[in-house]
Amino acid sequence: MSPEDTGSQSRRGLGFPVGRIVIAPARISAFHALRALASGRSDLPAALARTRTQLSDERDRSLAAEIVSGTVRWQRSLDHVVSAFARRPLNTLDADVLTILRLSVYQLLHLDRVPASAVVDDAVDLTRAARKLSAAGFVNAILRALLRQKNRLPLPPRPVDPEPFAGDNESLEDAARTFMGGNNRDAAVAYLGITHSHPDWLVQRWLDRYGFDATERWVRFNNDTPRLTIRTNRLRGGRERLAQSLAREGIETEPTSYAPDGLTILAGNPLRLPPDGSFFVQDEASQLVPLVVGARKDERILDLCASPGGKTTAMAADMYDSGAVVSCDVREKRLALLRHTVEASGARHVHIVHVGSTGPLPFTRAFDRVLVDAPCSGLGTLRRDPDIKWRRTETELPTLAHHQVALLERAAVVLKPGGRLVYATCSSEPEENEQVVTAFLARHPELRLIDLRSELSPHLHPLLDDRGMLRTLPFAHGLEAFFAAALTG
């Protein structure tokens, strides 16, 4: 039985009366999650967590999660289509009706396996169940008109020959700026921003830095549904052993392209297995940051912003569970998550400490290595966290950078002379990455940047920039955009 056939199960916990209206539970749950997101009462992870608790059938959970994540990912494109077929601005539509249209248009355009008739019927019934009776015919008309014109949607087309050509005396950056002036730039931004559902300010930045082709590959990357990636817990065994163990459970994997302990899940779901601490869910780009730290046996390591604990437990494994890893966070809820991860890993030399968000750290100059995995915009993780692109603004970047430099200042005080200070983010933007490092080094001439090309395996050199800093790029490496730099005295 498919999720479409489970409409008879109880929906008392989903906020709609049980009566003659029969709506697929996954769509009811998705509607409530998206309504909470639209009102600002929830973020995407919390909304998805609620859908899991509301639905007992795993297929319903999977469908609801796909509808919610996909609708958020494609929201700008969906809104453009809705507005065109409604022939009115979005701000004139009732908020619940807009949510129903968004999730329904997403299914019609992106989920081919879902019957179109079921999507339209449930959209109309959702509208009535939400007590928007007068809008039911309006919703039905828009969705049926969309189906008739599905192959000629009113979205900005891809510009013809959009990539600039650099002449003999012109850099590619100069050519891009010349080409991207006026109408050419407007057409490129409309196509990348509306058709590929990204904010204009962000695609404009990527166009200026990398050109059209790279930006197009980047937005396409962000709109792909990512595969699950896990990291082997080497305190409990190696990657090959874990892959064999998962294979016996019918779970197909392949090694990650760069991270030495990672596995990408190709088929099956390892999260359904009883947890045994043999692996942790962790993005591949995130798994590379502990390699920059380079923790060694019997050292003292400080992980200043440690929750949920993936990097902490990776460093503990790098040290063969010797020495000491001090893992910190500022929020009690985050500390509980960190503690759970550490306990599951089996690491015995990790010490969890609550620290304040400001002021001196409660440590002496005792650490061989300090990792500052700084709070940031998260703009490098849009494939996995699509709601971030609608919540962040360009004006936030300077403030974030100011706090990131301040965090490095706090961390540097507890670093041993000659120790290593690693700064990392999951941001794509230079204000939070290279510019933070440059600003901090200008205030600390006693420190210097380490060229990681002298230390890391040649296999990882494509991920390093011309100064030896780690900078993963979706269009070049097929990874989320992460950054890490290592400093020493």
C-alpha cells in the first residue's frame, strides 16, 4: 500500500477534523509544517521532526519530508508560477491558500510518481478543511491550468551563450563584469534566481566571483536532493568493515570522494538499524575539517563550538582516544546533544564544558590545537538546509564576521605557543572566511597562515586554494561549500 492509500488512518493529531473529507496524511502533515515555517514559528529541522512524530507509517513520513523540503527548496520558483497562473500578486492571497498551492505545485512539477489527480483533489480538500471554502474552486482552477501548461511554464529562460569570453588583455573576472552589465546580467539573474529558486543577492555574488557556468552548476547542485552521508567511527572499526556490515543488512554504500572515513548511502537506510555507535551522520565536507586540525596522540584539543559532536568524536579517533578533547558549547540543549554523541562514540577522553557566549574562556594557555567551528550564515549548506537561503540576508554578513573575529580572539588566548588554531565555517561567502582570517592575522602578527598543501594528502590538494586554505565548492568538487584555515605561532 502506498502513502496515497493510507488516507483512512486517523488525523486527529494533525489539526483537521475527521469526517467525510479524506486527505493523504502526508499532505496534511506537510501543510502544517509549511504553515509553521511560513509564519516563522519553526525552522526546517524542527518542522521535519514534527512530521515524523505525527505520522506512524514510514512511507508517509518519507513523502511528507520530501514535500516539505522540496517546497522550501523551490519556493521562489513555485511562487512565480503561482502568481502567474493566479494573475495577482502573492501578497493578495490568503496565507493558508498560498501554502496549499505551493506544496501542490511542487508535487505536480517535481514528484512524477505522485498521481496528479490525487494532488489536485487533496489540495481542494485541504482548502476546505482549512475553512477556506470560497477558495476551493480557485485552487482547483489554478492547479488544472498548470497541468495543461506544464511543459511551457512562465519561467525565465536560460540566456543564450551566457558565459563571457576573456580577450588577450582581459581577465575572466573583468569579462564577466563587462558581460554581466545591463540586460545580460538581468537575464542571468532572473534565470538563476527565479527558475532555479535562489535569492538574487546571492546569485549576483556568485556570478561576480565565478561566472555564469559555475553559478548555474552551483544552483543546480543546491536543488538536488542530497544522499545520506555517514562517517565511520574508527574507535569501533574501520570504513571497510562498516561497509561490509551495512551490506549484510541490505544497505548499499560507496566511499566518499575525499573524506577518508566517509560512506555515501546508495540504497537502504542505516538509520533504521539499532544504534551501535559504529557511524555518525555527517556531511562529507564537514568530515574534512578535523583533517585540517590534525590532532595527534596525547595532545590537548579544544573544540570551542562542538555540538552536535561530529568533529569532536573524529578528533578523538585521530588521537586513538588518548590525551584530552575539551568540547564546549553555549546552550544547554546543544550540550545534551553533544553529550549523547560522545557517549555513543565510546570516547573516554572527551570532557564537555559549558562556556558563556562572551568573556574569557575558563581555561589557561594549555591547548596544543584549538578548533573554532564558528557560528555562521550556513550559506554553504543550502542543499541540505534550503530554508537558510530565505532566512539570510546580505546585510547580516558583516555582523557575523565581527562575531567570528571576536571568537577567534577568545580562542587564541588559550592556545599554547607554537600551537595550531583552526578556523572553520560552513559558509560560501568571503566575508566570513578569508576576510575573517585576514582581519585576525592583521591583529596578530605573531601568527601565520599554514599552507595545508605541505601537510595534507595530494588527493585533497584540489580542495585547497592558492594560499593553502580548505575551500570546497559545489560546482568544482561536488561538495557543500565549507572553509577551514590553520594558523600557528
